[in-house]
Amino acid sequence: MSADVRDILDIERANTPEITRDSFLATKKRNFERTKHASRRPEGMHREVFALLYTDKKDAPPLLPTDTALGIGAGYKQNKARLGMKKVRKWEWAPFSNPARNDAAVFHHWKRVSDDSTDYPFAKFNKQLDIPTYTMTEYNAHLRNNIQNWSKVQTDHLFDLARRFDLRFIVMADRWNRQQHGIKTVEELKERYYEVISLLAKAKNQSVEKKTFVYDIEHERRRKEQLEKLFKRTTQQVEEEQMLINEMKKIEARKKERERKTQDLQKLISQADQQNEHTTNTPSTRKYEKKLHKKKVHHQPRPSKVDSVVNAIEIGSSGIKFADLRGSGVSLRSQKMKLPANIGQRKVKALEQAIQEFKVDPAPPPTEEICTSFNELRSDMVLLCELRTALSTCIYEMESLKHQYEAACPGKTLNIPPSLVPIKSETLEPNAN
């Protein structure tokens, strides 16, 4: 810049050497080395991060990816396109015909001369549905009086559209001739078509070989009405529905939490019962209970047989109270057959044994009637097991009273009714202990 100013002002300037290619590259190399040695790691930057910015030769990172450093090739700049090494394949404008057309139309397209195949390559996609046909005799014998408001002309027009448009009923309903055959909806066209197909299959004994499709027009109409209502919902209705879903999830979460706490409490009660049973079975506890029992015998009257049976019925009259799922939102009907969480393990085991004894399916199909009947049956089974236990207790008390009577009055005995002896020996003996 200063040399240009001196030339304009006609001022003498010092003699400078002529700039050549070598001198220019040497200057650039000195400047690059100066910059290279001046690069330092900034304060606060880790050594590993700074090493990622430069290579071992302290070169700046490349702006474009290259494979020269990987030894794969000589680099992109040295690769040259090899053009003109092979002969170009020849193409020609050749005629062709589509086998799916019946009008013998001829079309043209480009193809390679080396291709000897003259078939249209996309002809493999020309697949048409097999639409059945019927005669006038078959129509009069099987198709005349099945569906009202359908004549033979309308049926023929329907099957003609089915062959032309491959059962695309939306297009068929659009191309339906309303002036000659009246207005028909998509559902009516489907109903008539599948009804004719089913009747023809039965008439030709083809229903055994392949299953026919049964079209429910009322179900389809209700489904489309529900979809239309769902599509036309306002923003407020969508927000309200989402709010109700969130509330239902909260209710379900609270319900599961209550059930979990109930199960934990039931486990604690079961553990406490087991500990009580263990303590009552110790020798010192049994001696204390015998002494206490003798004192009660002298001071209190013995309960009669009628009182024991009445107490047993009162104990077992509750059965099982299943939860009512009406107000808990959406749920499966099989949840009604789920046993409540407040039932002890003894009742559950006794119920399983009773189900196996009476050969009842433990998981029947959850229909409305089966759910109600199955719950009532299990409730009665639990009641039966409790009554059996109470009755065995009564018989055990009767046996003990008989032995006490025979010990107090030698030569005399008490007779137990014979009707109780088989029950005791067959079904109630395991529970007597």
C-alpha cells in the first residue's frame, strides 16, 4: 500500500527484491511457523480438550472430511473420473401393450436394446378379484326375495361395478347410477353384495371350503356414527374427557394403594395369629388353660348342642363379600370374580380344596351370569367349610362329654345319633383337630 502511495506522489522508494514464487512461499512458511509456535493452550481449558483442536503436527482441524490421513487413498483431489472407458448401452423407443386391457391399446416407452423381454414388466401387478356370476335361474331360485328394495337390474348393476372397480365400495357408491336405480349408500351396497355371495356359496356347496363374510349393516352404521361424533368433538369436550381420564387414573391409584395397605394389614394379622397359636401350644399355656377350663366348668353351665350349632351358623353366615366395581371406572368383568383381599389364607386354601372336590372350573368364562353364579357358589363353599368346622367342633365336644359322663357314672353311656357318625368319619375327621 505504501509503494502505491509513493508511485502516485512520485516519491523515491527503497529498492525491494522482486517477489517470486519461492520468496512468497518462504514468507508464508515463516508466518505459518510463527503462528504455529505461538499457539498456546488457553487458561482454564483442559489438556485433553485442547489436544482435540490440533493434531500432532499442530495443524488446524480440516473444514471438510478427508480420507488422506487414513491411508485409504490418495485423497479426493487426486481421484479422477474415468470417462469413456466403456461403451454406453443403447436405448430405443419401443412399443408395448398392457395385458390387463381389452381394447388392444399400444403404448411406447424407453427400453434397452439388450433386453430381449417383450412382456410388460408391470403386468405382474394386474391382479383382479374373482367376482362370482349367477344365471337367471339361480337368481329366481335363491336371490329374489331375500332383501327388499333390490331388483335384478340393480343387482346386475352392483356386480358390474364390483368387477370394474375391484370392490372399492366408496368408488362404487360414487359411480352408482342414481337416476335409474335410486339412491344407495355404501352400507346398502355392501350388505347386498355379501348377501348374494353367501347365498351363491350355499347354493353351490362352497360354504364348507371357504368361509363367507357376514356383513352387519347396523353395526357398521353405529360405528360410523360414533366416529363422526368423535371427530366433531369440541376442544372443551376433549379437555373434559382428558380431565375425567386423569381423575379415573387417580381413583385407580388410590384404590390400589388401599388394597396394598389392606394386604399388608392382613399379613400382619396372619403373623399375629400364628404367633398366638405358637404361644398357646406351649406346655405352660396348656396347663394354665386346663386349670382355667376346670374353674369355668364349676362356675358356668356347659353350652348345649343347639347353642353350638347356632353359633356355627352365625359365624359362617357371612360367606364372601365381593367388591362392587360399578363406581370404579372402566374395568374388566373378570375383576368381579377376584377374591377380596381381606380373606385369610385358611379360607383361600379351603376354597381351593372345595373347588377341586366338586370338580368346578377355577377360571370360568367371565360372562355376566357366570360371574354372579360363580361368586355365589364360592360364597356357599366358604360357608359350607365353616359349617363343617363348627359341626366337627360340636361332635368333638359331644365325644368329650360322653367320656366325662362315662367316667363320672361307671356302667352308663351316652348314645350319639348315628347320622353324625358317617359325617365325622368321612369328611369331618381332618378338621376335628
